Amino acid sequence: MARHLSTYVGLVHRGEQTLVDSLRQVASGHPEDPDTALVCRSLARQHEGGLQRLGPVADRYGEEDVEEPQRLHAEALTRTRSGGVGLLRDLQDLYVLAALLQTSWTILEQAAQGARDDELLQLSTEALTQVARTIAWLTTHLKAASPQILLVGP
């Protein structure tokens, strides 16, 4: 029944770690925007907590090594771009990573319901709540920052 769960356990594990690393990269890469740096560090810590709770589930189902989030990270956030437009583009990259993570957790949540795995269901639901917070902040920050950056400039 659970033969492909290891694929998605691996996907969310790698995705969470990639998002944590990328949030930290954006925080350190944009010191000129202290609010962004502060929130990115805070979000990274919150996602890291979920990452630690994934351990028992990974032990139970196994974890297939999947490349998708790492490939995105390698192409997108090994370094940050400079300036306001660079910040917008980095925030968009974080959004793409978070959206991939959201769909992966949604798939795991559905599988947990089907398998009647209460532990995985609770973990998935909590992770989806966290990634929704991250996406909401990114969306709000992009909306607030883009007119100033694109129309007014530094």
C-alpha cells in the first residue's frame, strides 16, 4: 500500500531542507532589508522544526532520494541577486520552492488519510499550515515591495 510514500517523504524532506537553506541565503544576501532578513530567518527556524518532526515518518516509510527541489535550489538560490529587483526575484524563487513543497505535502496528506496514518496526517497538516504562512508572507511582501522597487527605485 505504501510503496510510493518513500518518494514523497524524500521530496518533502529535501524540499523543507532546501527551503530552510534558501530562506537563510536570502536573509544573509539582503542585509539592506532588515525586515526581510528577520522574517526569512524566523521562517527558516519554523520550517526546520517541521523537518525534525519528519524523522520518525522517514524511518517508517523510508526516503527515496529525489532531485527536484535540490535542482531548483542549485539553479536559483546558491547566491542572491543584488538590489531591489534582485530581492523581488529572490522572493519569487522562494515562492516557487514553497509552492513545490505545498503540493508535495498535500499529496502526502491525502496518502496519510488513505493509509489511516494519524501521525503522518498530523505532520502533513502542520507542515501545510506552515508553508501556507510562508507563501502568505511572500505574497504580501512581494505586493508591498514591488511598487516601491519598480516605480520609485532606491
